[in-house]
Amino acid sequence: MADKYNAETIITETQKRISNAFDVFDHESNKTVDVREIGTIIRSLGCFPSEAELHDVIAELEEEEPTGFVRYEKFLPTVTKILLERKFRPIPEDLLLQAFEVLDQQKRGHLEPEELTKYLTQEGEPFTQEEMDEMLSAAVDPDKNISFYWQDGHPEKQTKWSSNNRVDEMGSSDTQTAVAGTSGAAIT
């Protein structure tokens, strides 16, 4: 009996989060959102699908005759299922840090903006120029013109690169946020 209550509570709370996120983008208050906002809404709920996965979700949500809008009654059950099944989870921070360590072949604790741009526009799911500009404006230290993934090269003050759009310096209460386009990566 308690398990059924807990499951119902989880579903209700999940659907409330989904509804609140949807409502932010329902500018006409008619229970529809622009299809171009779906990725932003899903990411705001803590899910980080690839662009291919996002296109699959959108295809599932769109009407047979696409209108450019997604209706809430189609969005709610699909996204509820995504959240309850824990799909599209962020990449663990330690794995992201390992990836940046591989890219930093000289083990300097940072990447030059040119290096970062090259990796993010030529490999994997490429960033657009607009996404790169936005990310670099938040990621590059303006005094040193580099992007740290180790704070001042000291592992004890490690800055964690995160796929859930948060960056935390260990031991610090400050949280800096930098949205890095569609990959969901964040850096400082």
C-alpha cells in the first residue's frame, strides 16, 4: 500500500515539474509550445539527449501533420516516461574530467580557446558558432585567455566540468553556470 502511494506521489511530483517547465514556454497560454523549445524544456528537467535523440523525441511529440507546435497532452506522457525511466542522464563529472585530461595532452590544467573551439566544432556533435561564442564568453578566463578545468593547475582546487550545466569548485560555496549549447556541457 505504501509503495503504491509513493509511486503515485513520485508520478504526481514529476508531472508537476513537467507542467511548470512547459508553462514557462507556453507564451500564448494555450497548452502548446514551439517545437524549437522542446530541447530547452527537456534539458531544464535534467535530461540531456543528443541532437539525434532529441529529434526522435520531437518526432514522437509532433502531430501527423507538423504544425511547429507541441501540445501539452502529448508532451506530458512522453516526458513523464523519459523522466521516470531516467533517460538521457548527464555524463558523470569524473568522466568529463577524464575527457578533458585526454584533450590536454601537455597536462597544463587548461585548454586554449582555439583548442576548445576545434574540439567542439569538428568532433562529435559539432557546436554552432553561436553556441561556441556563448560558451567561450563564459568559459574563458578574461585575464589569461584560457579555459581551466583545474583551478590554477592545482588538483586540490579542482573545477569540475559538468554535463548538467553546473560547475562547482570543490570546497567553495560559489557555483558558476555556463551553458555550453546543445551538448549540455558546462565549463569555467
